[in-house]
Amino acid sequence: MLSRCGFARFSLLVCGLASGVGLLAPATAHAANPILPSWEYIPDTEPRVFNNRLYLYGSHDRAGSTKFCDYILKVWSAPLDDLNDWRDEGIALSTRDIGGHKDDIPWSDNEFYAPDIAVKDGKYYLYAQIVGSPCAVAVSDNPAGPFKVISRIEVPEGAPRDFGGWSQYFDPGVLVDDDGKVYIYFGGGRSFMVQADPKTMVDVYWKTLKKDVIPRGPPFNFQEASSPKKINGTYYLVFAAGSKLCYATSKSPEGPFSFGGTIIQTGRDYPAGNIHGSLVNANGQWYITYHRMTNSTVFSRQVCVEKVNIEPDGSIKEVEQTSLGFQNALDPFKTTPAEYDCVLKGGNYITEFDSFTQAVVQNRDGAVIGYKYFDFGRGVVEQNMEVTFQLRSGQGTGQGAGQLEIWIDGDTAETGKKIGTLDIPAGGNDWRALSTQVSNVTGRHAVFFKVVNSGKPESLFDLKAFRFVKAE
């Protein structure tokens, strides 16, 4: 209630979890980015729809890791009629005995990299790249597994020398065409394609090998992450070019491929790193999956998703990185975890305190935290509102006071509008409550928080969550 004030406004209320402080209710799942629980790190995703469920296959990272990927592959799935109801299907494969799952790979104890899955004659074939070792192929009667390793892809007898090597099937992407032919696309730094025996799904016909299916030079600039799709009779190959996720098209699975453009890229207003993902159609809507960086490292990546449109001519327009996930808009009147941000500028980043707690930290002078997009509804101009946050200030010796500016649509006078300012005094290490009044807002808007700390080098606060509340 804002009865102490006699004019229309929002109130920005920043709250903590400490006893005696106005608490935020547990966050309601609304399939925002990242789309999986915040403690799960699944990058390099290949999304597939099987039996009215959306499945995610990908690598597995760890919070605060110092290297890419892990010794396990996991599968997650959600029903198409509720894409915020994600289920952990467990470990699909492991190169070591981990978490009660026995070692599936007798020839290696190394990490898995980006996998893919293909369906042939009612069987689900999982292709799993292993660092420094031949690619494993496993099979299951169920898209969630359990998977059983049937073989590794060997270099065929008589194959040319550059066919082999540890990166032989780097980021494998598999396409089973309508005529039953099987194509494997792969490569790191250079793109390859080869046909596989549809009877075994393992043996490859080395004489079908094509090099530079996607050229290394501009405008393609192929790097890795081959993901083939056949859409409306056209062959699409999604691939990574640095921090850009691009696509190329062809009328033949063997090419030549024409450059289509960039679908999404990271590193503009968010910590940069590699990128990997693919296209999927769920409930008649096309999406692109990709991952974002966390924990101030490129080795702790989480899966995100954005809506895309495939135009009548087959082209795909570039989309921006948002907080939305599968939503049309976020509900500002539900708790929004801080890690749903899609804009981080000024050296701040998301970090994991424990399995239940993530926050945006290192919010120094000039840093910006942004969220796209909230639908505030048509509302009533005269109606009072509040916004509830969880933060803590006073982290570090000598940390002084500062301000948090609240903006909509942009974080400068040229791009947006400032609707209020929160004074943040130096404080203790506990999550706590602070509040300020801001202008009323209706309609659809991005929301930004800008740190003003008078040029001081220390971080002003850690942000955990926030929520708008309509006053009665």
C-alpha cells in the first residue's frame, strides 16, 4: 500500500530474505531465459520434438568451471502444452562412474562435447563427441533413454589422412533425409559432411566426404556447431561463426549452401563467448536455442530460447537476446529472478551462490542490468504500484553509498526514460529491503537498472530478484 503518498506513481521496493523483512514469494516458473532451472548448465543444445514433448540434448557444464563441458550428457524434456514444466530425464551417457550411472565409454574417460540425435526405423541414435577420442553412437527405444553404446565411429580403411584426427566428428549434426539416406555434418574450424550407412548408423562412406560444406571465409566464416534441418523442402545448416549463430540453405543436403544470415548473436550488451544451438518448431512456432555465459567465465553456459519467424521466401531475420524464453511477455507482477536479465553492461555478471541462489554481482558505477520485455497492461494512470526487489549492499571493505536509476525502454535519455532513482546506503552483508518511488508505467517495456556510484571502484550491491505489485 502507498497510502502515505497522494499522487500517481510506482514505488520501487527492494527487499531481502532476512527475517523480519518483507519477503518475496517463491518465484513462479514462467519459462523465461534461461529456460531450465537456474542450477542446470546445458549448452550446445539440439532441440527435438518427439511424442508431444520437447527434448533438449546438449553438453553439460558446471558452475564456476575452468574448462568446457563435463563427463556426462543429460536429457531434459517438457510437454508441448506446458513448456515451463521441465523434467530432468537423467544422465544419458557418461565416460566415468558418476551419480550412480556406470561408465558407458570403455575407450575414454574424457569430456563429452556437443551431441546430436537422429531417428531411424523407430530407434533413437545419440551421437556423442568425446574429447580426443572417436565419436560414440548410442541407441535407445525412447528419446529420453536409457541409451546403450553400440559402437564408435572409426576412420574407414583407405580414408584420406585429414579425415581422421581427434576432431573427426567435432560437434556432429545428423540428418536422416526422406529417402532414408543419413548425413553427418561436423567440424571445428572447418566444415565437413559425410554419408553414413543407414543400416548401421555408424559406418561412414568416406568417398562421400565433402570438405568446406560451409566455407571458412566471409560471409560464412564457419567455426563450429553444425546443425542440419530440412524445412519445407529446403536444407538448412545452422552453424556458429564466433559469437554469431548463422544459417545457410541449399536444395541438396550435399550443398552448395548459400549464406542466409545471422539468427542471433551474443556479446553486444551481454558477456561474450561462443554460441551453439538450433531451430525447432513447437506448437507451430519456430524457436532458436542458444546459450549464454554465467559465473564470469565462458565455461558455465545455460540454454536460452528466442522466437524466430521463417519467412515465405525461407529467410530468417535476426532476433535479439531477451528474457522471454517461450513467453510473449514477462509478467511484472510475478517475482522475476535477477538471472532472467538479458543485458549486462559494465563488468557485472550472474553468479551462483548455491543451488537455490543466483544473483547479479559486481554492480559498479555505470553498470546496467536489463530485462526484455514486461507487459504492464493497460492499467490505470492514477493507480499506485510497487516494485519489490531482493538485494544486499555493503559487500567489500570501504564500500560506499550510491544510487540505482530505474529506466524503461533504454538506459539513456536518447533511448529511454528514467522513471525513478533508488538511494542505496552502505550496508551489511544481509539481503535487505529498500524502496523508492517511480513514475507509473503501462504497456510493454524493457526495464533497466543503472548503477550510479560517484566513480567509486567498488561494487554497490548484489541483485537477487524483483517484482512489481499493484497497490490497492
